[in-house]
Amino acid sequence: MLTATFSEWLRGKEQSVCTVNLDPSVTALPYEPGVDVRDYLIIEDIMKNLFLAAAVFNRFLLPQIHVLSKVDLLPSEQIDAILDWSEDEEYLQTAIETQLTAQKKLLSRGVLQAIMDVGLTFGLIPVSAKAQSGLVDLYSELTRIFTGGEELI
């Protein structure tokens, strides 16, 4: 839904838009993708390489945008906590230790340690396609990455 809403929002700003589906396992989309990964990949092949995305990022250090979507479904206190976790490793580590148990705690510790070892940062952009909130922040971040901050007209 975010891709559909964001692409329509961009079209409303008279921007040229090409939607891309990067989810090889999706069965239905609320938009017609200009490029669809399902035309090139088979989900069974992807599942054999679960950590492909992380490996690609680490190999090429390509910019990534981290979106906290569907924020209209969360209470504001939970959104604030999640944003705090994305900005402060110690806050996230405390949450892992106090809120998780057993396997979830072990897995989360390992993922957090890997993130810290590589030095990745994950600032989140809270977005709601339903409420159309956060689209300006998402657009600003995309503009910063692709055009150095200069808006294309």
C-alpha cells in the first residue's frame, strides 16, 4: 500500500514515477509495477540465500532507507520507543534484555551484535500510507540520496 500511495503522491507533485516490486513472494499488489522482481527471481531460490540482502549491502555499501510503515496501527508511545531503539544501541539492548525471552532474545542479541560490528545505522522514517503521513520525510530522504538534496522538477 505504501508504494501505491507514495507513487500517487509523487504523481500529484508532477514527478515521473516508476514503481518497482522487490518482493518475490508477494501474490497481489495494489499497484502495477513498472519493474517486478518476480519476472526475474524464483522465491524458492531466494529462500536458499536468506542473508543475501545484508551481504549485498556489506559488499557494495549501497544506501538504504529504513521505513517504519503502518504507524497508524501503533500507539504513539510504541512508535517513540521503536524510534528510540533505532537511534540508541544501548536502549535497544536494554529492551532486548528486558522484553524478550529464550530464542528471541538470543537471536536479537546476535543480530544487534552483527549490526554493531559492521557499524550500520538504522534511522527510521515513520510512515503511514493509510493516513498519508511521513511521505514528505520519505521523499526528502530519497531526494537526498539520489540527487544530493536537489528536487527534480
